[in-house]
Amino acid sequence: TGTVITGSLAGNTIKKDEELIVLPQNKKIRIRGIQSYYFELEEAEPVSRVALNITGLKKEELKRGNIITSPNSAFTNEKEFISGIKYPEISGSKKTVIKNHSEVEIAAGDRVLPAIGVDPAQCAPRRV
């Protein structure tokens, strides 16, 4: 028994009994079993579709788009994402402008997230 999750393996090889981290929950899981294309595997290499039998999280705790990564990965959980948008100069076209504090959407992975457009001239400088 356990929780079975499916997805695309990108990045590094994963192995049976390996401990990994699920983001954004930041919880440890252990891989009990690996299947790819109907074969039981001891390890899987990128880029492949895999089904992982895991312990450490119940299916109700997982959501589409979660990331499974190694504990020493560069991936992090962030509550704030700051980005700049640069419009190309196209002769003869009207330039689209995002008004200050207007609602916008950001497409990130398999999600579309709400955001607020802010005029950079009205923001205090920040170190990132």
C-alpha cells in the first residue's frame, strides 16, 4: 500500500528507497517502488514518464503541479515572485500598457496564477 503518483521525470535519476522532498509542502517522502511503461524498476532516468509508490504523504496532501526534488536541490518555496515585463518596440503598433495595480495572470508550469501589475517607478528598490 501507499500513495502512487505519476509524472514526468526531468533532472536527475531517482532510485528505489531514495528520500526526496515534495514542494511546496516541504515534506520528506521515500520511494517504495518505481514503474515506467509497465515495468518495475530499481531506478529511473530522465526524461521518462514514471509512477512512484511513495510513503510520507497521503494522496489528499498532494496537488497537481507539486515538485518532487532532492533535499539538496536548488528549488525553493517562495511566497513572492517579482518579474519585469519588457515590451518589444514594434513600429506602427499600439503599445500595450499594464496599469498600476491592475490584475494580471502569470502562466507558470501547469498553473495560471493571479498577480498584481505594479509600476516599477513606484516601488522601493529591493535586493533579490
